[in-house]
Amino acid sequence: MEIKITHTTEPKSMPAEDTLGFGKVFSDHMFVMEYEHGKGWQNARIVPFGKIELHPASTVLHYGAEIFEGLKAYRRADGGVQLFRPMENIRRLNRSAERMCLPLLDEDEALEILTTFVKLEEKWVPHSFGTSLYLRPFMFGNDESLGVHMPHHVTFMIIASPSGSYYAEGINPVGIMIEDEDVRAVRGGTGFAKCGGNYAASTRAGERAVQKGYSQVLWLDGVERKYIEEVGAMNVMFKINGEIITPALTGSILPGITRMSCIEVLRDMGYPVSERLLSIEELTEAMQNGTLEEAWGCGTAAVVSPIGRLCYRDKEYTVNDGKIGEITQKLYDTLTGIQWGKLEDKYNWVLKL
């Protein structure tokens, strides 16, 4: 694939790495290409980072024809840069695209685009352990007319943001509120796709959680309001009476790449992992009788985030005395060790650039 590169004439400087938050600072360039029905993808280019122009009738503004991904580039101790399971992100982007009636990307071309872009922006990959260059590929329909239909004109872009820890609390345990009023997604809907509408639907409950002193919402299923699904920005796992449980992928849960990696690492370590339905009644009973031994979220942005408090119907429960659990710590150390090149990648997950 030919990718035209236009270098910025006003390069920026990297902020101090200990001041990096999440998604607040952006690199010098962005990738852009367009799709036209009947002609395919065209005009692949990397240009200086800047604002984009949209027609007021653009499809994405009125009907939410949009998907995105999130992955990271990591700085190794030897100064090199690597990606973690990037092809899984590309495949998930295509699954989201199919669900939202957006055009698919050729997997090999998408990987070439991604690696070319990261190599150009390599100076923006921070060096401190725990930091990374967050990559946000996204796609949106932009037909310049009103009317609900499959978009015929689509834009695909990638932007990058040097980032520190996703949570201000870092690896310290966070508080989570279990939501039993609002619904995020239902089977047959778009819950398994990474599209903006899922996150927009979660905002109201998320704000309620923040006002009560919690970091995130833990969602129940949208039909019976009975089964645990996922946290707003992460998948979720529990250790109950020795069994590690993560909700089964029933179609309304995002199939997380970090989730997949956690399951493989845990099973390789010899821990039993069940992907099954977990009811709020079972979880509540475990919280009450003390058999809930550990709980954590897992996702690209946060990697692994221990849960120290769970609130359900205004009753709060403490998990593992509010401390990070042994298995949670092992997962964090293993995944981050592979991602930053401190541990051997025996799973062949890393792509060195």
C-alpha cells in the first residue's frame, strides 16, 4: 500500500512523562484515508495532526455510524518500540465494522498502516515504565446527506496520545458501583462492537457512580437485569472460593484482548478459569460470606485494575481488605512485563518495530 507522508512543519515537544494523563496530549501526525462505495479505500496518507472538517449532514453526526479501537505502543529497556497483539485489534475493528455496516479493512494493509504510523511517531513513545503511546484507530460514515442507510463514504483515521496511568489511583484498588437501572447493551445489539453509542449509553450511570465516589459502573445484562457483564471501560474477573470467573461472551460484552490474554496467562499458570454466567445473587452472596477473594477489571487502557470496593443498591462491600490480590498482582506483572519487554514473550504476542 502506498502511504503518502506529509511531515509537520511545527513539531511539538513531549511533556514531562510524570505529567501524562490519558488521552490529553496528541502526537505530531495522524493517519487518514477515505472509502467510496464502488471504489474502495483510497488516498492513504499521514498528515500533520489537526482538526477535521465535516458536513453538517454527515452520517456520523446524526446516526452514530462510528467505531474505534484502542491499543498501545511500548518502549522497551533497549530503546526499541513494540506493539501488543495488534492483529487482534484489527480483527476486532473489522467485526465492529461489519456490525455497523462500515467497510472492512484488509488485515495486512491495516497492520502496515499501523506500523508505518507508529514508526513515524516513535519519538512520542515515552520511556518510563507504566507509560505508553496510546493508539486510537477509528472509522466513521460521512455521507453528506440525511437518511438512514449504509454509509457510502467513510473515513478511517489513527491518532496517538502519549499516556500515563489510565486511573489517577494507578494500580491501587478502585471502587465500582453495580448498576441496576440503566442498561448498556443487549444481545443482538451492538454490545460486542466497539462503537461510540455503547459508551454514550453508559455515561449517565457513570456520572452517578462518580458522584457517589466510585470510579466505574459494573453493568448487569439488559434483559433480566440479573447477570454480571462488564465494567464501563473494562472486562471484569472475580475469584470466588478458588474459582476465577469472567462473564461469558454472550454477544452484549466486548471481547477484550486483555481479557483474552488474562485467561491464557491464568490457565498457563494453572488457575481454573470459568467463562460463564455469573448472577448478581451469586456475587452478592460471595461478597456477604467472604468467598469473594479478589476482583479486577482488565482492558487495554488500564491493563489490570484491582477492585477494592463494590457497591450494590447503596450497600458497600470491601474486597480483599481493599488491597490488591495475589493473582491480580501476578497478572499485572506478567502482562506489563511482556508489553514493556521485561519478560520473555513465550506467547508470541509482541510485534517489535
